[in-house]
Amino acid sequence: MTEELNDNESQELENNEVNETPVEETSTEAPVEATIEPSADQLVAEWKDKYVRLTADFENFRRQRNLERIELLKNASRDVIVDLLPVLDIFELAMKSNETSEDVTAVKEGFSLIYGKLFGELEKKGLKPMESNGLPFNVDFHEAITEFPAPTEEQKNTVIDTAEKGYLLNGNVIRYAKVVVGK
């Protein structure tokens, strides 16, 4: 039994000796090599290559942006046209109805309904008409088509009549109001 203990003890000692053997450390530093500085011609070639690649990348980017912009412009009016198709359908129904109808009030009512539908769709897109009559003439919103002698002193430099309505789209003028100005 003592021999067995001795054998077990000797095995433990051997295991401990194996575990206690020092491990050689490996160096993480790269070996020192002689650094050779590139010549001026090599630097020029390297920078020229970088410049050419950067220029090509920018040209590709610019070309892609232009293609995206063209595609956006092609499809920008799509939503408006899709929203106006029901108004076109109503116009077609009204024209068919007007061929057989002799009732003028029904025709007038039909036109009023169509105008309301069309104007409602355009209003949803941000369209607003300009009010001009009686307001001071403003070149930012009005285009004077003629001047008319003002009946009163208060009407000088004010809009007397509107020949063609002006419109704003999201706060920006898209059509100036054509007006008659008092002089």
C-alpha cells in the first residue's frame, strides 16, 4: 500500500514538475527591419494614383446624383396626377350627362361640384389662391397689367380689379396675380 502511495505521489510530483516548467514567452514586437524611405518619384506616383481614384469616385457620385435627380423629377408629378384622376372621371361623366341634358341648373351644379373637387385636391397639395382686390399693390405678389385712374384717394396704389388670380404653393408664389392698379 505504501508502494501505491509512493507511486501516486511520484505521479503527482511529475505532474507538478510538468506544470512548473517555464513557458517561453514569444515576443509581440515585429522584428526590426531597415526602413527604406520611398523616393520622390514613388511618392508622386502614389499621390497621383490617389488623386485619379478620388476624381473618378467623385465623378461617379456626381453622375449617380444626376440620375437620381432626373428620376425624381420624372416621378414628382405622379402623386398629383393620381389624385386628379377622379376629377377627370367626373368631367367625363359631366360631359356625357350634358349631351342629353337640357336643364341648365343641373349643368351649373355639376360644374360647381367638379370645381370643388378639383380645388379640394389642389388645396391638399398646398395650393392657396391670393386675395388681391382692395389690397395695396405689391410687386412680390402682383403683376400690374394696367393702371386705372383711382375713383378715390384711398384707392391709389391699390388693386382695383383682378384679371387673373394668383396662387401660392406652400407659401411660395407660383403664379402672380394679374391686376389693375389705381393711379
